Amino acid sequence: MVERKPTERPGPAAARDQDERLARCSGADARALLAILEEELAPRHLVPLQRNPHFPREGVERVARERVWLQFQEVRRVFVRRADAPRAVAVTQVAYLFWRDLTSVAADPAVQPVVRRAAERRLIAVLDDMALGEKLPLSRIAPREIVRELRKTDDPRVLAQLLLNPRLVEEDVVFMARGERTAQPVLLLLARTPRWTVRHEVRLALLRNQSLPLAAALPLITPLSATEARDLMRRKNLPMSLSQAVAAHFAKARTPKR
């Protein structure tokens, strides 16, 4: 039997017929879906086939063997997400995904763990080569392992977008607030974000950062306990103006009201 491959693109009429057949096969059994693989397919037809919950492992393994099919990005991105995709092939294909696909694969709990980790490693490897226009949207949607890498940057534009990431946790924000290289605009943004300034460790990290302007630090003093204030004022590198402001605040708090 002559094997047909998606590089042999069917004509418009044949493609329409296949579209209709695939639509009818949404609930088809495994045998019917495997039979479609023997036809003259366009790459786009392999996408709904792989997404079909009835598409059997035998079919997935056939896709894995036909490497010419995996040359197409739309086929590859669906293949690596399959829980029954051969691991070695899926991990190899991860290396050819674009950053958005890497991000979604790394964040998808339904993807095989070894494939998710491969996507994370690949994304970390290409971070330095990514343009700013790519890093900014990535910062907003990055999974946890990538957040840990992005928080190390000294680019305030990237960090500002990272603060919008729903996967950001207190540990990340404290890391940024403590950073000697963290740009002042980022510190100011943190100091003005109630979501984070209500966190005890974040407030202390901000107050201990010498780059935080006094005007931004003053509102963070009020929630401090007397013990925290004393510990803060004992720090050798604490700016004199902040130390005086802390002392003045607690002196006023101890003064009885008349």
C-alpha cells in the first residue's frame, strides 16, 4: 500500500470532503479514526484527529513515527500535549516549539511531567535571546519555574509585568523587594500595591531596601509592631531619614492623648 503523507496536499474538493468527514467522526470509534490516517491528509487534518478523545494510542504512535508530520507546528503543539504521546519523541519535539507554546505546555497539568519539565528548560534556555516585546507578555503568563527566572532580571518593565502574573507568590515579591538591583520604579510600584503591602515580609523587605524613597516608605511604617521597628532601626545601613521617621512615629504613638 502506498503511504500517503500530509506533504502531499489534497486538492480543495478533497480537503473539504475530509473536513466534513472529520466533523462527522467526532464521536467515531478508534478504527474509523485510524482509517483516516491512511488517506491523503493535509497537516491541519491531523490536529482535530489528535484532539479527538477517541483517537487511539496506535494512531498517536503512527504520528510519532511519521516525522514529516511533526514538521508542522500545528501538529507538533497538539502532539506534545497528548498524555499517551511517546515520551522521547514528545520531549524532542518540545525543542521546536515557539515560546507561547512552550509556556502553555509548561503550565498545563494534563501534559506529561517529563514533557512539562522539558518545556520549562527550553524556555529558560531561550530567555536571554527573547526580545523585550516577547518577554513582557511572557511575564504576565509565565508558569512558576519561569517566574523564578524572570524575577532575577533588572529590567523594570519586565518586573512590572511580572507583578500582574497570577502565579506570583509572596516569596517572589520578597525576592524583588530585597534586591539591590531592583529598580526604584518597581519598588515604588510594590509599595503602592495593597495586595502585597499587607504582607508582613514584603513590608519589611521594602523598608530594608535603601533604594526605596522615604515618601514611599512612610505609609509602611504604621503597621509595624514596636519590636519590628526596633529591629529595623538597628540595621546599620538603614537610611538616617527612615530611622528618624520610624522613631518619631513610635514616639508619637507612645504619647498619651489629651
